[in-house]
Amino acid sequence: MAKIHQTFVCQSCGAVYNRWRGRCEACNGWNTIVEEAAAAGGQSGPLATRPSRARGRVFPLEGLTGETKEAPRIPSGIGELDRVTGGGFVRGSVILLGGDPGIGKSTLLMQASAAMAGTGERVAYISGEEAVGQVRLRAERLGLSDRPVDLAAETNVEDIIETLSQGRPPALAIIDSIQTMWTETVESAPGTVTQVRSSAQALIRFAKTTGTAVILVGHVTKDGQIAGPRVVEHMVDAVASFEGDQGHHFRILRAVKNRFGPTDEIGVFEMTDAGLAEVPNPSALFLAGRDHQAAGTAVFAGMEGTRPLLVEIQALVAPSSLGMPRRAVVGWDPNRLSMVLAVLEAHGGIRLGTHDVYLNVAGGLRITEPAADLAVAAALVSSLSGAVLPPETVYFGEIGLSGAIRPVAQAGSRLKEAQKLGFAKALIPQGRGEGDKALAVETLRHIADLVAGISAGAPRRSGGQRGRAQSRYADEEV
């Protein structure tokens, strides 16, 4: 019998040490190193149990004839989920799905498994956290209890693989969650780095050999990262994040990694009493209920993958009584806001150093592209001056450190989406004259004079001046 010796493994990155340390040198995490048992003189996991070295087969590349076909996919039956995965589940692929507790991961996967089972495919839902009766209760609440989905409550990976191997291989197998799984080849507690890595490796091998698409549900840490070793994210074919806020009924499915599809697509869902409902036109939903007469609001025409998306940017600029004014941001990069504020003051003549600034993306969506700079600047100037922006105008453009407005990609798709929703005008960068309804701007000074009637060095004007500037912009032929 192999001698057992103790090793110390970081629970964040999987680095191995021969003694305990307070800080991991690989990921700089504190108190993440845990003692685990390992077999000395050999490898643990599947390589240790294999009796002999098998001879692998080699397939010549030049032997392929005909056109290169796309990997066969299995539609999930949910359009927004298929959009994120690239058209459906690729046979033999493994997807790691993460999200906050209670965000709706199990609900989404139950609806997807029921939709696929309704088409005649064999689907297995393996739960390591709930009993079969609890999973059935969720299916009854969603009205899916009549779908032929195979249910099981098991945490042993070997038993799961043996059960799934009996009969016809399932088209989809859902493991909820990977942190609860354990394998007999590793002598450590479930949820540790070694167990999660070994269990994921065994399930990935099963998926590749049988052609079954496997979805691994992963817990997330308080920082929003998927718990467990980061090596699991490299092992799987796709990593998806299910985002949302408990205060909003919108849910965003975003692909972080995808070997068989795009990584910039999102799927939008709405949480209802009957489960998650697809949102085919999220722009109309995000803009519903906005106040057209409120200062400090601007509509941003953004892009999420191939889908144009219109959201409302809300800004509040108020005088501060603090020595260091507040900068609060929800749904956008705080560093990007600091840069826009600095450029506004340096090149636009807008004095914001003594004001508190609050910025919010309405609807709970998080924006990452720099094309939102122009909409943010317009909302900030509008809130500072008190001028109401024209409600039928959208904004997009990147702001450079020199104060210039830089062009962004896919301007035509953004303007087409805005026109479909009834927006007659657009404020866009110079050189993107897409149609006669677009007004091109070159610098931030142009925005300040055009949108709110603010001249350099005079942050506020009288109401009549603001009114004339606003009327001039609204009536200008573009």
C-alpha cells in the first residue's frame, strides 16, 4: 500500500506546498491553504488506477475530405440560451455555469432539460444538493413535471458515470453542483481543490468518450468568481455566468469562454411566477418606465455581441460637503468614470471636483464597452446644468484623453435599433455619418455647448440660456 503523506493545497488556485503557509505565493490569497492527504510514490486520480499505458490512435489531417462541417449541435429549446452557446450544445462539450445563490441557475437548467426531453432526447439531471422529491417540486411549480427527464440525487462520480453509461447515452447531463461531487480515487473531502479537479476531469472524460453534453454548475465566491481551482475553467469548453440583482427581475446569461461560439453574446431573461421567460427585445424592457423630463438621463445605444441594446444611463451631480467627494457607480467601471470626469474638467471646462457624482445603469445591466463614454458625459453635463436632454436622442462614442470623441464599431446596427424603438436622432462621433438623423460631434467642448449650453469655465448658466441651448439642439437639422 502506498504511503500517505500530507500536502497543503491552495483552495483558490490549486498550488501545492509541502508545509502550511498563511499566504499563497501563486495567487496572493490569505488563509486559502488547506492540508490534504496524497499518496506518495505515485499519482492520484485516474492515472494511478490505470493498469497499463494504452496506445493512442492518430488520425491524419490530410485524410479529411469534403468541406469542414460545423460541430453538430443540439438545440436546447430556449432561444436565449442557444444564442449564448452559439446555436445549441455541441455534442461532447462541457459547460461550467456559475452564478450567485438564488439567481435562478437550477430553474434555467430545469427548463432547458425539460425542453430537450420534450424533443425525444435523453436528458439526465443529477443533483448533489437536493433530493429527487425537491427537484420534482421545482418541476411541478414550473409546470414541467410531465417531461421525461431522468432525475437522480448522487454525489459519487463513479456511480453517476456508471448509471449514465447504461442504455442510450444521454444528450445532456446536468451536474448540480460540481462542488458536491467526490471521486474514490482521491482521499479528501468534497469541495476541496483536489476533489473538484478530479471529479471534473472524470466527467469531462465521460463527455468526450460518449458525446454527451455536460453542464457543471459551480458555486461562486463573495467576489463573484467561480469557486474551486481556476484550472477547471481551462479544462471545460465553455464558461457561462448567470448574472442578476435580487432587486430586479432581469437575469443576464453571459459567456465568459466558449470554444464553439462567441464570447460576447448575452441572453436576457425575466424572472416570473412561472419561471424564467425569454426577453426577445430587451431594449424595450430596459427603457420601460423612464422619465423623459428628468435631467441627468441619457439613452446609450450599446452592443452585446451581435445584438444592439439600448439602456438608460442615469447620473446625479450634487454639491458635496465632504473634503473628498463621493463617486458611486452601479453597472459601469468606476475607473472609466474617473477618466471621463478628468477629461470633462480638463478639456470640457466642466468643474466637478467639488461635487458628488452618482452613476447608475438602469435595469441592473452591466456595461463594459467604452462606447458608453459619450452617453455618460452627456448625462453628467445634463445633471450638472439641470438641462433635460431630448428624449428622442441616443448617444454612443468613446472619449479619448485628449477630449476627442473616437468612433466605435457597428454604428449602423446601433442606429437601426434606435430607429426601430422610435428614437429620431443620435449623437455620434465625427466621421460616422450614418443617415440624416445623426449629429456628429468632435470634442467634449462641443457636447457641453450643444447638449446643455455650458461654455468653458462657466459650469452653470441662467435658465434662459440653458433653455435656448436645449432648443437649439432639439431643432437643429441633422
